[in-house]
Amino acid sequence: MQMVPPGTIQFESCAVTRLYNFSMNYSYISGSPCESFEGLSRVAAARSRVPSWKRALDIICVLIASILWAPAWLMIGLFIKIVSPGPVLFKQERIGHMGKQFRCLKFRTMAVNADSGVHQRHFQQLMSSNQLMRKLDGVGDSRLISGGLWLRCLGIDELPQLINVLRGEMSLVGPRPCVPYEYEMFQPRHRQRCETLPGLTGLWQVNGKNRTTFEKMIELDLAYVEKKSFFLDLKIMVCTVPAILLQVWDLKIAGKAPALAARNLTALRPAPESAIGYVNCPNMEAR
């Protein structure tokens, strides 16, 4: 039996059995097919329903934190206007709860009309290989504006998604919303991650994130769909801060030797299984 460090949240391997059948009913929104979830069984329908506690937790946390993020918005917006011509916000179509499309908001961290094909090819490579989920930022991305790398690394660029949370399109905790072309590449098992609201942070983010593979990300996302609870959401929120600090540290190390980081990107080994299946939250009782 695998020994689990105290103060961790343990999850079994998420080889989730498909509990429902849905018809491959496609509706074209902005030219992209989006699979609708129909024919859900009673169990799957209950699992995909947004709990009232989750909606209440999201609204309360966002409103309480508004005293901090509202002034931050003004300063970040002014900074982006100074360093790069163009709009402050970047709006992008994403796939949300049960395959429904919505317009996701972010602070713009790239030049206007940046080539999205670069990311599409990068994501396709990550899906078809066992490489780590490294972002293009870590090896240098010429599309970024001045300071954009740090805005992305700290997650500050995602602050406008609090508006999406208030609208009910997203939650504070959940799998990251994918773009339509990513959704089209997903297998049916991968699409089960859409059975809960997408979030700003999630189980994947606090369990390695860029140190994990695509399949491990899917496994953690599906584990959250199955295990989500009020206390798990709270623990993930608390663990998000140290996870961001770790990401900043990784970026700092990569910045000291960018050429070496780029050369060794595909040679990096995935994090050990024992380090991925749980959230490292000190002084927290496992649930």
C-alpha cells in the first residue's frame, strides 16, 4: 500500500467508467462544433449539476476580495496601455459547463493579432506525446508584450475571469476552460471534464501543473469532477498561492539558462506518480 504524507488529499487513479450515453449532436457556434451532452443518466446528471454551495462560495469570495482586485484592475490596465497599443482585455471563446461556449475574459498579454496557430500546434504536440505541459512562455514567446510573461506566470492576467465567475459561466475552482479547437481534439473521456464549471484554479494547478503530462491533467480534472466538495474547493484555493510561487520559481530557474531550458524541454521527466495524486496542504486533514 502506498504511504501518503500526512495532511494530504488522496485520490484514487481516475479511470472513470462512463456512466451515460450522449448523442453526438453538434451545434455550430462561431463555426466550431460543440458537442451537446444529452441522454445523461440520473447519476451523471446529478454529478454535472452545479451545487448551490459552489455558487454561494464563488459569489461570497469574489465580493469580499473585490476590495483588492478592483484597484489591481486599474493599475494593470494602465500598465498594459502604456507598454502596448491596443485593448486592455482579451476576449476569447471557450468551452464551459456541459460543452456550452462562453466568452472568457483575460488581460491582454500578447501583441494584437498574435498568431494563435503557434499555441494550437504546441497543444496538439502535448496531446500526442508524453511531454510535460510546459507553456511556450518558459522557452521564450515573441508574441508576449513587455511584462506579459510575469502577468501570466502570476496568474494576474486571469483576474478579469472573476466577471465570468459572477456571471455563472465559471467557478473559482474547476478544470481550466479549453478553446474550441482543443475540445475538437478531445476524446469522449477527455470531454467529461466539462461536467463541472470551469475554474480559475483547480486540482491540476496545485498538483504539479506544468510538471505533469496531458493525460495526468485529464486524470486530475476528472478526479475533481467526481470528488468536488465545499472543503475540497477551500483547500485548493489555499494551496493555489504556494503553487503560483512554485511556478514563479520554475520560471526564474528557466530564465537563468533559457537556451538550456529550451534544449531540454522534451527530455524532462514527468513528476513521480506519488507526487501527483494528492494536494500538498500542510496542517489540513484529508477528506
